[in-house]
Amino acid sequence: MLSALFSKNRATTKAAPDGLPVLDAEGVPETLDAAGWAAGRRDVLRELVAEHGVLTVRGLGLRTPADIESILHRVAEHPMAEREAFAARDRHADGVYSSSAWPPNQPMCMHHELSYAVRCPGLLMFACLEPPVEGGATAVADATAVLHALPADLVDRFVREGWLLTRAYNDGIGATLGQSFGTDDRAGVEAYCRAHAIDWSWQPDGSLRTRQHRHAVVRHPVSGRFCWFNQIAFLNEWTMAPEVREFLVEEYGPDGLPFNTRYGNGDPVSPDVVEQINKTYEAHTVRRPWERGDLMIVDNLRTAHSREAYQGPRNIVVAMADPVRPGLPGPQVGREAA
């Protein structure tokens, strides 16, 4: 059925050497509306993402944030505003943002967008407006494959206990209160935390610290797949560059790090566990260099993503949509077949 649809709509798909599908828009002319092209192939695009977890579309000639906003409204159901950001972004439109502010020479490890929130985007879109000179790929990894590759005892513990995210909002480090909660007002922040299962405490200097307990493994709401869905490794202190961690600990103390993760019972996650998780991600990572105008559509629950270190300018716009409340895992989740 898919081949017939591609032929009918003047688009071709192929499996790249990395095994993931690439949909070639066959050089959409400048006079053709890329959003209209995407609208006519909405079902095809969503079917490919559902099947593979990620899809790259080439040839659309995307140039501005408005281009991806137009595609977002035609392919997704509902744009989603970001809350609880861990790093600053520029907002271009409803659901459309710049990449997170993060040092170019430091990679962003594998994670699922807002996996620590009560509601997270089910669908992500990345558009390459300007590729970097070197590096900077938005790599991906299958969350079900990662789940089954991790040690059984580690998975079982996180299934039983979940995981904790602790955050400290310090001036000049990470996202501000307004960027994370949509308001700087204390009452507004507290109302948000109360509504989203976040414990909070105001410090003597007026800064905020939060703590939230989340599931580490979830069931995909459509496919029923179990997914390793969290940011246990990425937001852990041992994933930070050593010099960055040392500076932050010296400046704010061990409990004042901008973010850190723990087991659900509060025990610290050891460096070797963080290394094991990151190595497992690496073994299942697929990386593809960006080309100008590329569109990448990602199932946020099924597929983790990262951002590799890079040199030169890099302008990747991200769109978030179709919010979901990740489902609870079932018994023996870590051992079931994919």
C-alpha cells in the first residue's frame, strides 16, 4: 500500500544504509508549498513514523521556522507548548522552538523530550535550516531495543522504583523559572508544581529546588511496546563533563546542581550505571549528518534522540506536538519481547 501511495503522490522512500527510512520529496520546487506537500501525504508520513519510530524527509527546502510551523499544523494533531525546560530556548511560534542552549563542544546525550513531565510530546519534528560545518547530528536510538539490551537487574529495579529528578534553579544556570513554568510568580510556580506532581521548596536565597518521581519504563499508547523512557543518564551528574561538575559543586554544593537523577527510593545512581546506560544507547545509536532543508519526524516515546558536538553555525528548529501521558508499565516489562 505504501508504494502505491508514494507513486501517487510523487514521492519515493528508501532505506538508508543505517536502516531507517528516507522519504525523498524529489526536489519540491520553490513555487510549491512544502506544507501543502506534507498535508497531502499526512497519512503516509505518520504511518512511516509509527512503523519505524523516525523518518527523514529530504527535498522540502525548509528555510525558516515558519516553514516547520506550517508543516506541524498539517501533520500533527495539536502543537504543544514546552514547560519544565532544562535549558533555554527561543520560542518561534506555538510548539516551535530553537534548539536548547547547550555548549557546542558538549554533546547532549540520548533522551526523550520531557520524559520527566506528566505530559510530554508524542511527536517531534526537527528542521535543519543551517547544517553545522562538522558534527552536530541529531542521532536516534530505539527505546525498546535499548530496554532489552540493558541488564535485567538494572531494568527491574527501575521498573519497581522509578526514578527521581532533582532540580535547582540558580541564576545564570539552565532555564529560568519563567522558561520552565511559564511564570516567575511564586504562587503560579507552586500551582504548576501542585498540578504536575512536583515537590518544591524555596531556599533562603529565594531560589527554587524541585523533586519529581517518574516511571523509567512506559508502554507506548498506540503500539503497546515497552520503552526505556527517561533521562536518568542524560541529566545525571556523572554525565556532565568533569570540569563542569566540579565547578557546579564548588559553586552551589552537591545538592545545588541544576539537575541530577536518582533511583526512585532516593539512592544515588553510580557512575558505572550511568556509563552502562550511555554505552547501551551508543550501541543502538543511528547518526545521520544533517542536510540543509531536512525534516526529521520522531515518535518521542519510541525513539530517543541526542545532539552531538559540532563546529560552525548550526540552526535546527524543533516542533513539539500531540501531548500524551505516558502509560504505566505492566509486570515483567523488562523481559517481554519487543
